[in-house]
Amino acid sequence: MASPTYLKSMPLHAVTEVYGEAGLRDRFRLEAERFTPAEQTRLAAALDLAGTLHRNDRRVREPYLNHLLRVAIRIICYYSVTDVDVIVAALLHDAVEDHPAELAGLPAGTTGPAATEAALAEAARRFNPRVARLIAAVTNPEYDPDRDRNEQYRAHLAVSLDREPWARVIKVSDFTDNGVGVIHTTGDKVHRSARKYRPLVPLFRDLVTRPDTPLSAEARAHILGQLDLAEQRFAAILDEPEAVPAAPASE
């Protein structure tokens, strides 16, 4: 493993590519050293829970936990956030959506609004109601199968993030991992992801620049640069000209 100084200097996807989950866990531990022992205990508990719930989940070529670690590390390192509730919620931001029954202690396969509410109640019990509220703000609702799923996703985000400024911080880190990180995706998911996330760039630009978004000027500037980079990558994927048919061979 690299030295702590070197590991902290590496971009997060580089840590992923070179050192994998172990490297991201070490990077998270290094970033968490700025917190008090009690706060570090809370962060460790959240990471343990995320690791348990997502233990069998994969994200293209990597364990799903890598994504959760990058989202949380980015908030600490690049956004300079020291609010432990926000970082705990970042580690658990997909827990209720992906594993409500296991989190809530319900029979395997239990889904629906009741399972979601039970899982949020358990998150509030284990951590606190504010953490549960932040997770709820970034948890997708059940979608109407007769309407476009991506449109419903965008509409949900616009409403939920409008009323939860700290949830914007979590979601923009999640978006950065998915959007800027789209070049680390393979197969058909590259185009699906670009089509899903590209229309969100203007929404996040608006949310990040709102006066009530709790980020420093430096963090806002960093995020806006990342949104520009995401847009460049979406354009490269989606706006490529159609291939010109080859000229027939001369006879």
C-alpha cells in the first residue's frame, strides 16, 4: 500500500484502480483522522453497516462499497465538510433504497413504502433522525411503470433537494462519482448512464450556487468544474456524429 501522504494525494478513481476497496478504506480512515474519537466511532459504524448491507453488490467491475466510500471521501476531502451526520448519510445513501428489508429486520424480499419507512426508522434509531432524513431525501421513490423512469428520477430530485440543502451535498458527490466517473463504466451502461445523468447537470449547477447550499466558495468552484467535466464526457458519449458509410471499393 502507498504511504499515507501519497495515498491522500491520489484522485479517488486512481486509488480505486490501483488499490481497490482496501485502498479506499485506508483513504477513508486517513480522512477521518480529523474527527474526534467519538465521531470516528460513528463513521466506523456507518461504514460497517454499509459494508454488511452491500456485501454482495457489484458496480460494473468493482464492489459497490467502493462507490459509497468515494462519495463519502469526496465530501470530506474536496467539499471540506465536517458534519458527521452528512458523512454517515453519504455512506448509507443507497442502503434504504437497495436493502430496506435487511436494514429493517424484515423478511427477505419485503419491499414497498412500509419497508422503506421501517428502514428509515432503523437508520434513525442507529444514528439519529437527521441522518435518516438525509437518507430519505436521496432515496428514490417507487416509480410509476407507465411513465419515463428517468423523468421521474429528475422530478424527484428537484423536489427533495430543494427542501434539504445538506442532501444536495450528498447527491452532488454521488452525481460526480456517476457522471464524471462515467468513463470508468463499460458496455451498454455507458450510454444509459450518460442519457440518465446529462439532464441533471443544469439542476446541480443551480443547486450548488444557491445561497442556502452549505458549501464554501472553494467547494462550489470545485463542483462546478466537475459538472463541466461531466458535461464534456456526456457530450463525447452522446454527441458523436454518426459514422460515415465507407465508400464502395473501386472495381
